[in-house]
Amino acid sequence: MTIDPSQLNQEQQEPIVVPVYQEEAWVEKHAVDTGRGVRIHKTVAEHPVRIDERLLRDDVEVSHVPVDRIVPLDQAPATRYEGDTLVVPILEEVLVVERRLRIKEELRITRHRREEHHAETVLLKSEQISVERFDEHGDKPST
């Protein structure tokens, strides 16, 4: 419905009501017995079948080999194959304490010789020896 605005009374400002309708459907169901039933029989048959297939199976042997070798950090070994053997290096960080000598300081010792005068009175001892000889006759000692 189209409304012409010129038909509206300027003095009367009544709202225009436009009804909106919606239809609804009502559905009913009724169960009807037709008298026809169904019976199902099921049987299972078993037939033996021989299967003969080859299956692959992998067994692994893990062995620990001690190495105990220090390597630089930039030369860490990677996982590698040696023939059919996968070699996985097990790494461990170790703390290395190193003792080094450091010259802390030096002592410089210089000898200077000088001569000085020294005077002192000391007691000195001396021994005197006299030798007495006898001649063959035994008379006189010789001096």
C-alpha cells in the first residue's frame, strides 16, 4: 500500500497503522497399520583362509663406547653413519680449571760496593816453639 503524503492532514498528525500478517501451517501425522511386517534372517558363514606373508622386523643393538675426548666448542661432532651403524655422540659440558703463573711484581736488587775505614784493637795470640836437640853423645843441647 502506498500513501501519498499530500493526503495527510497537516493538522492531524495521527500515526498510520499498517497490519502485517503471517501465515502458519499446522501439520499432523498419524501412524497407520498397513498390516505388512518384515522378518529378516541373517546367517554368517566362516571360511578358513591361509595367509602366508613375509614380515620385516627391525631389531636394534645399542652399545655404549667410552670416548672421553675434549673437543673445541666449534668442533662438536654431529650424528653420523659408519656403515649400517648410526653413531650418536653424547656430549657433556665440563668445567676446565687451568692453573697459570702470572708475574705479580719483581724485586730488583742491586749491589753497590764501597770502601770504608775500620779501626779496632784486638788481642792476638801467637805461639813460640823451641826445639832442643841432643848430639850423639848426649852432652849439650843445640840451639
